[in-house]
Amino acid sequence: MNDAYITFKNNELAKSKDLAEALKISESDFIKIQNWFDLLLLKHEEATSDWEDQLQKEEDLENKFNELISSEIERKSYKYILPKLLNYNNEFNGAFLRSLYIARFGALLRDNLICKFVNDKMIVYSPEDFFHTTVYLSKNYFVSPNSNFLEDILKAEHVRGILKQGTVKDRFSILKNILHIIHQKTFHHDIICFKKILKLVSPEDVALIDYLKKFKVLNDQGCYRIIHDVLNLPIAENAWNDFEIKVQLINFFDTARGANPTASWNKKFHELAGTFGTALLLQTATTVLENENCKNYEFDYGAVWGDDTAKRFLKSAHWITGNLS
């Protein structure tokens, strides 16, 4: 193996041992599962751009995986396999290991095995299990926008209703780890997963609400600067009411599309104005417009990408001030 593969293999093995111990996976199952992932990594390194070669490797891996889960390991060990599938798929969608994307490995992991395991309610996680799972998943070289990494983590929770079973402390610990994954992303194409997290917050989550108000991303991208400013506006004295209003504002400001306000945007604008008053909308719009220079994000190496989320927020702010001025 080349240096990148060896580095990934060794680091992944170390955190896998911690996860397996936390999930109480037997030593026998740990070894059998690791053997399959070692084979996956080896075949990924050996794969070429030849389609037939990729198909053969995909078939071999799928057959060996089916043998593994059908007779070689305990059913309870499946909860250990899922995060490893997510982790490897995320890594295969980055450029740390190699620049060539192996399409059939993506089909095997994301479109086949991950999909089955995410949706399998028989793979049970306690809140404590899922906390340890998110600890493992929060340590990454790179968070790929193409791997569905965050989406699958949140879906695995949603399918099982794990957070509903947990305490306030459980929710805070788990969501803090998932937010750390968002924090790591080199570019934020949207805030869909962040908004899903906002929906999971309950009135009892005082510490989590405070954490969200302080939350910032590593690349300090404009859309999250705007969100930080909105979450820290002085709106309502009651902390939960304050948070609920701000979540509604964030969701609304993210809906501006096209050159002019749509019928649905106008309908929501009038609804919010009637509920909270025009002064609040104007106050929020003014705060958002303080980030007018955040429409684009410049990488260290000189490339410039448009921040579409920031643009939507700014567009909503301009439409609001135009309506109310």
C-alpha cells in the first residue's frame, strides 16, 4: 500500500478499536469485519478506470460481504459495520487516497450496502451506542459533499428515533458531534443538514441552544456567519420562544430563489409579518445585509465559489427591505 492508504488504514483501525469496544463487539466479529474492510481498501487501491475491472471487484466484495453478514458474525455487530461503511464511503469520495473516483465502489457502498443498513430498523442503537458512533464519525480528513455522509448519519437517527429515546445530555452530546462534522466541511453548498438539526432541538435543550448560538464553521463561510448573526439577535426574553422564532426566520430567508419574489415567498413573508410584526423582519434583514460581502467564498489556493445560501439570505433581505421601505 502507498503512504496515504497506510495512514488511513492505521488511523481508521485505531478509532475502530475504540468504537468496537464501546459497542461491545466481540473480538472474533471485530477481526472478521476488519478483514472485509481491509479487502475493500486493497481493491480500492488496485482498481483502475476499466469498467469491467471495477464491476468484478464490486461483485467480489459484495459476495464476501453477504457471506460475512449471513453466517459469520452476530446480528448485533451490524451496528458497528454501518459507521465504518459511512466512513469509508466518505473517504472514497475525497482525494486523500487517490484522485480517481471508483464509480462501482460508490455504487456498492452508497447505493447498496449503506442504503440497506441505514434503513434497517432491526439494527438497533441505544442513545449511548449512537453517541459512540458519532464520536467515530466526527474524526475525518475531509467531509465530502458527494458521499451523503451527513445525510445518512441523520437518516440513521431519524429512522430509529434515537434522540427521542435519549436524555437532554444524550441529545447534546450526539448533536454536538454531528455539528462538528459540519464544522469540518471545506465548503458548504447548502444548510439542509444544519436545518434538520435545528428541528431536533426541544425546549429542554438549553445547553444545545446556547451551543448553536456560538457555533461557527472552520472555513468561516458567509452563510454560517449570517446564521450566527441571526441566532444572536435579541428577539424574545423566553429562550425557547426566541429560538423558535429564529429557526422560522432562518428557514424563510433560505427560500429566496429567482429574480423576483415567488408567490410562496410572498405568502410566507405576509404570514411572518402578521405573526411577528414587520419590525422584526426588517431588523433581521438589516442584520443579514451587514454580510453583503459574503456572496462568494475564496479558497486559500485562489479559487472562488459562489455561496448560494448566503445569496438566498441576502436576496430575501433585499426583498424585505424593498417591501417595507
